[in-house]
Amino acid sequence: MTDVRRRPLVIATGTALGLGALVTSFPFFWMITSSLKPASEAISVPPRVLPSRPSFDAYVRLFTELDFARYLVNTVVVVAFCAVGLFLMAMAGYGFAKFRFRGREAIFLAVLTTLMIPVQVSMIPTYLILNELHLTNTLLGIAAPMLVSAFGIFLFRQFMTTIPTELLEAARLDGAGEFRIFTTIVLPLSKPIVAVQGVLVFIGAWNSFLWPLVIATEQDKYTLAVGLSLLNQQITINPTLQMAGASVMVVPIIIVFVIFQRHIVQGFALSGLK
């Protein structure tokens, strides 16, 4: 009887959530369809939701006339550099979670304190350091500030404290070194949180705009986000071209999130974050 009474409520809730999903996804749908419209339809009044003659001409123009292929390659390289930082953050989190050493809590507190420092405050010192290292106007210089984050170290540390210490001790008794233990035991057990931080790192590197704009002095070092902002400066207003550029920026993020969404939810739940 209770289930029968609750069924209308469940149906109403599902309907409301479905309608909300449709409303929130409409801008994305509009972006995709507008990128396939001829220029005349993109500015027509009243506006058309679906293109009468879908065309990929805007995408072709992005990659043949406006250097979006170069921007895409640069962005992928920056993401690859940040993937190395993912490994470094995992190592740091493992050290804070499973090793006992003098000053551990103080150092970890100092790491967490950096979360309260705005990125804009550290941008000038970071630029000066990279300039002394001759890394300005390089892809490595663009990726450097994103290699390690305090939040990433915190996530790894929170998750790795749940790994049984007895398992690690058994591996040490069998003669395994610390690096082997980390790569063959700790990392495989940490797949959920690796997926979480991997997605966060990917999104941060993929969407990075201000720092690449500051550190890169030549256009051939720009990332996709910077290249997208140049569309209004390079050409007259062209909604179809702008929507195509936005689609190139957004679609990979959605694909990555859909692939790893199960691991993301599991990782946040196991790390104690709500």
C-alpha cells in the first residue's frame, strides 16, 4: 500500500527532473545545431532551432583558416603535461597518508593553506620564476602551475588513508620496495580517486584561459580557450563559427565526464566528500 501511495510522487519527481534536464540541456543542443547552420540561418528572425541544410563548413574553416588545429594540439600537450602532475599528486597523497615523519601535519596544513590563496595573487611570482627558467612562451610553462594542486593532494591523501596498512606491510615483508608498492598496489586500489582527479585536471587544463594568455607571447602557443576568444577579433561576428568553436571546447569535456562519471561518484563518496 505504501508503494502504491508513493508511486504518484515518484512519477511527479521523475517528470520534474526530466523537464529540468531538458531545459538545462537546451543551450547545449542549440550550440550544436547552430554550428551546423548556414550563416544566413544563424541570424534569421524568427530563429530556427534545426538547420534546414546541416553543414560542417564552420568546423572545416576553424581547422583550415583559423589555426584551431594548432590550438587543439597545444591544448592536448598541456593536458598531457598535467597528467604527469596527476602522478606526482598521487605520490604526495600517499606520503601524507601512509608515512610517519617529523612535521608531517604541519607540512600538510601548509599545503591546505595554499587553497585560500587566490590564483591571481600567485600569478606574478609564478611568471617571474618561469621567466628566470626561460619557460615563458612554452607549453611546459603553460602547464607548470597546473602540475600539482593542494586540492588534488588532499583528495589522494583522504582516499589513501582507507587502504589497509597491513596490506602494505605484507608487501614490504615480501621484499617489495616503496615505489613498487605504490605502483602495483596503491595506485590500482586508488582508481576511483585517480579518475576523479584526472577529470578535474583535464577540465582545468582544457579550459585554462587567463594563464596561457599571460604566459604565451606568440599565437602559435595559444590554447583552445584563448583561440576561441580570438574569433571576435579575427573575423566579423559569425554565430555559426563561434558555436562551432564552442562545440570543439565543450564536447570533449562532456565525453570524458560521461565515461568516468561512475568512478567520479564512487571516488567522492569513498574520500568522504559530499
